Amino acid sequence: MTFAPPDLLRARVARLRRALEAASLDALVVSHLPNIFYFSNFSASAGVLVVGASRLYLLADFRYSAAIDALAADGWLPDEIEVGRVDGSYDQALVRALETGGWGPRVGFEGARVSVKQHGWLAARLATSGQPEGDGAAQADRSATAVALVSTDGLVEALRRRKDEYELDVLREAGRRLSAVARDVLHDVVVAGRSEQAIAADIDWRVRAAGFERPAFETIVASGPNAALPHAHAGERVTEACDLVVVDFGGVYRGYCVDLTRTVALGAPTERMIDLYRAVASAQDAALGRVRAGVPAHVVDAAARDRLAELGLGEAFGHGTGHGLGLEVHEEPRIGKRRPDDPPTELDAGMVCTIEPGAYLPGFGGVRLEDDVIVTPDGCEMITDVPRDAQLLSLT
Ligand code: GLY
Ligand code: MN
Ligand code: MN
């Protein structure tokens, strides 16, 4: 597998260091695993990265020693990284690293990623750093220095919003591969007489066979009335001729997620199905037409929402129009209604997001269409490419 080149990692770390300086922080404890990967190429189910002004320190346990050695041997780790082995608890190892690492007194942590319990424990331990334990100064750890933990919000996520050229190339390739899978799936896999579960299993197999590390989320196959459930689980229902079927699946390629939905009719669609499909396709076009650097995300959302409302389907569209894609399948920017308490999110060149309006009619079914785009100064670049009328022929 190939990874982000180390000079790119260095540039990402440098951007974080500037953000830390602006926030008057001496270091940041990065505990969200996708964020650790972003700076180090290290992917695991556990780990902690401490980023200071002049040190980059990764804590990992025995399970990952060989993987870290392999990354280092192949030149994929940042040059400056130091690796500390965790033998017991990560939190104890972290306290020790913070007390003795010379980071400085103000250390940030990712407020959205650390539990109240964990924070309480870390803060209590760090508050007594350097003080004697028990009944004598003889037991004091004089190398330990006091550290104040400071909650931060989305420092790394803000850096991850705009993708660099390496990430854009990976996402383009992922979009190309997912589109190829989708074209085959719509042709060969989504047919009448198969259970939703069987179709989903077949899709997942094809996603891996196309070179993805894994599906990006639980594949949705929602047929007939189930298509009215935006996030249905693929179940035992067997597809029938005349069903609408929503198929929503994604893949993780070199760590990056892509996400695609098509809706097909099995057999000849009814007029009502055709109208619903055309309405959603038109809403997707309206939203895609607004995507451009400098446009607030809620304006893109409103384009899809208003179009469906004009067509009498305002109540049938209850979720956001899209979301960012990257190391996580749902990340910033959120393409949804403006939240009164939040500042508007402006789209910027290099952001990657889905555009996925839908309309859902309980008891009847639903339609969702989802594509992935890169925001550009003049509009957007589609990175998924699947005919929208593959089965609902000549409807768009
Ligand atoms: N199935 C997840 C999504 O499309 O956002
Ligand atoms: Mn999706
Ligand atoms: Mn999506």
C-alpha cells in the first residue's frame, strides 16, 4: 500500500503547529484515529499522537510494533516521529509522556473525542504532577512538570476540510473505482428475486475485489416500501419486479472514503415512480449547479430543498443534501440547512463532498441519488460517474 509522502505529512504538521500557536497551545494530544493517520500514516484501533512545537510523539502498543517498523522501513513515517511503547494503559502512558516530555504548560486535547471520565482521570493525575506521593518528598518525581489540559474543538478537522493534491488524487481514483463497481452492480446484481441482504453481500464483495480496503459503511439496499427509509438496513425482503430499490454503498481506498447512491426500478416503472425519480434528479442537478468555492453550504442545500418543495415533495426530504468525504465518510463540510447558532460554512476549493438529495414516501418507496464532487473555484468536478438512468431508462 502507498501512503501520503512524508513531506506532505511534514506540511500538515506544520499547519497544525501554526494553529496551535494561534490558540496559545504548547501541544495537542491527538486521540481521534483518523486524525492520527492524517499526520503519521499510522492506522490502528488504538494510539495517541502528541504534537508539540518541536516534537511529534506517537504512543502505540505491542499489536502495532511490526506495522510501525514496516512503515518506518518503507519511509512512510514522518522523519521526526518518536514512538513510545504502551505496555499497560494508554492513559497512564500519556500522563507520563505529558509530565516528562517538556511540552510546555498548556496542552490541548480533542474535546469531542475524550470522554468525561477519561478527562477527569487525566486532569486529576496531571494536577498532581511533580508533587510527592504518600508521605515524603523523597517519593516526589522531580522530573514531572505541571500540565493544564485545554479542550479544543475541531483543530485538526479544520485542516482536513480542504484536501491536498495527494488526497484529491486518491479520492479521484476511489471515485473511479466505485463508479465501475456501481455500473456492474446496477446491471448484474440489483435484480428481482434476490434478498436485500444477498444483494448487499454481493456489493460488499465487489467493493473489496475492486481494491477497496473495506466498505465505508453498512451497505444499504432498500427495496419496495423499504426504500422510503433513508437509512434502511438490508434485510430479508426479496426484491420484486416493479420495486424501486435504493442502493447506497461506499468504499475506503488508501484510507479515503467515497459514497454513492443510485435508485433503480425493477421492471417497468409506474408514472408515480418516474415523477419521483425525475424530481430527485432535478433537485440533485439544482444543488450541483450551486456548488462552487465561496458559496455557503446551506445555499447548496436550499437549492435541492427548494426544488423538491416546488414539486410538492418538501416534506419528503428530511435529511441534509450532503456531507464532506475524506478519512471519514461523514466529515466537514456539512451540506445542510443553516443552524442558527453556527456560523455559515463556506465551500472552498479542494473540499470534497456528496450531493445526495432524496424523496421518501412512506408505504410507497423512495428515491435517492448521490454523487461525490470536488469543489473548484468555478464549480465542481464530479468524481463519481454512473449513469443516472441506468435502469430507469431515459427518465432524466
Ligand atoms: N449512507 C450514508 C450516506 O450516504 O451518507
Ligand atoms: Mn451514501
Ligand atoms: Mn452520503
